[in-house]
Amino acid sequence: MNTLHKLALAGAILAAPSFAVAQGKAPHPTHPTPPVVMGKSGPVRQDDRPDKLADKAERKTERTADQTARNADKVADKAARNTEKAADKAERSEDKLDRSELKFAHEQKLLTKGIRLTLAEKKQLKAIEKKYDESYRDLRQKELAADKAAKKSGTAESDATFEAQLSQLQLDERNAMRAVLTPAQQSIFNSNVGKLSSK
């Protein structure tokens, strides 16, 4: 095929649409081609059909609603964790205070300070201390169980009962210890009890 033929064929291919337009027979595409817009990474077809625009708006609304719900859940979770931490911290400080009260209540060394004890008196005081150690431990366990039950039921548990039982236990232990001592030792013991009570 020579060059002239090639040129005539190319002209006919290019002119065919022009002839169709001139005759009023323009080709009708089944779908209009959406315009091309430059996006961040290259050309993007812009589809402006109403159903596509409505779908896009609906998806955007759903994403916004989902994000808002997730943010609200995060805020609620954080508030719940902070409340739980504060309650745990308060409970720990209350437990620490209870333990220190029990330890203070059961300070035999402070009560016998300045008293020269015989071997027999030391053994008797050791037996009394051991007996009351168990009582203090039992009282502590009961107090913890009562606190736990009150927390579970959502009521405020009064410490008045615990404090009354603790005071009675202290008094009983001190009376038992006092009974072991001689009258001279008892006066020093009573002085030590007075000093402890004033702290």
C-alpha cells in the first residue's frame, strides 16, 4: 500500500464522524462520560449523577455518625475507668488506715516499755499476744468482708461496729497483760497505756 492510499484511509477515518454530524446522525453514547478532574495522585473522573452523589453523601454521614459514636464510647470508658480508679484508691487508703489502727492497737512492746520482765512473765505475755493476734486477724477479716458486701450492695458500711469491737479487744488484751504483772510493773504499764491513748 502506498503512501497515498494510507493518507486517504486516515482522512476517511477522521472525517467519518464529521460526515455523520453533517448528516444529523451524530453518534449517541449510551452513558455520558463524566468530566475528568485532577486529583492528588492523577486525573479522577467526576461522577455528578444524582444517585451517586446521594450515595456519597449517605456514606459520609454514616462515617461521621460512626466516628461520633466511637468518640462518645471512648469518653464514657475513660470516665468509668477514672471512677473505678478513684474508688480503688479510696478503698486502699481505707484498708491502710484499718491496718495501721490494728497495728497500733496491738503494740505490746510499747505497753511494756520500761518494765523488766522475768522469763515466766515474758512467756505469759507472748501467749497472750499470740491469742489476741488471732482475734485481731479474725476481726480484720470480718471488717474486710463487711466492706466488700457493702460495696457490692452499694450501701455505706459503718465503721462504728468495727471500732467498738477493736476497742473492746484492746481493753481485754491490756487487762490480760496487766494481770500477769506485779503491782509496781502495773503502774508503769498504766502509764504506757495513757501515753499510747494520748497519741
